[in-house]
Amino acid sequence: MSQMFVDEIVEKTSGNGVKIPGHVLQTVNNTSPPTAIETINNNDVYVATGVHATITPKSATSKLLIMCDVHVDSATGTNCTLAIHKDGTLLAPHSAGTGGAAYNGHAYFNRLSEGRLLLHQTVMASDAAVGSTSAITYKLYLKTHSGLIYLRHDLSCPRIFIWEMAS
């Protein structure tokens, strides 16, 4: 078995960087400050939340993984869809499911009974078509289907993480 010891890897062409397919090129994250609660009651229309991050990809052929951690609060009989948008456009969800286009998102929350509920919700999406080396903003959007939904910034600050992988 051979071993290679390296103190420094230098790119061959200045500004090109070193890209190994499947490896992380960079990570970006943003934590929302502890602020008031976002109240959302919007009847099947996506509304931007305060959870967002901007990344400038190192390569237009990169793939991105985006993950948000939030706390959703609601009362009985409420439900909502959460989705990550790229510069204001919905990233293609995994599947619209049986609910059709109204539920096209990356996570779904449904509270059927028993009063109020506070839930830690993770929302994940991928962007396999970055297509640019310009700054891109990824933001969490939410739409309700019934009742009021509260995105809690006061209990735990919502976070968003973006990983850029070389392809």
C-alpha cells in the first residue's frame, strides 16, 4: 500500500480551485436572531420566512444540500407545508404526494387533536442544478392549509445550512 504525504495542494490554474468529486467545497450557515414569533395564516400560498442563507458556489456544476431546523407551533386542526426556495422559486420537491400541488413541499406538518403542539421540524432539499457561480439565496417558505402556524424564533433560533459538493 502506498502512502502520500502532502503539506500543501496548489491549484494548477489560478482561480480554479481544487475539486474532488463528491467532496464538500464549502459550507454556509445562518442562524436567525431570537426575535418574535412569525404567525402565518395564508391559505395555500407560500410566504417567505426569516430563515435564509446566501452562498456563492465555487463551481456552476456543484450540487447543494440545504437543511433548515425550525420549531413549528400550532393549535388543534392546523397543518402546513414547508419548502425551500432558490432565489424565490420553489426547488423541485420529492413528490407532490396524494394531496396534489397544494402540498408540494419538502416537509409537511399536521396537527389533528389535543390542543397545542410545539414540534422541531427539519426541512431538507437538494439543488443538483446550481448552474451559476453568482450568489444564490435559499430561503424557507411556509404555507398553511388550515389554521394558524407559528414559526418560533424565541425558543430556539431557526438555522439553515448549505453544503456545496463538487461533481
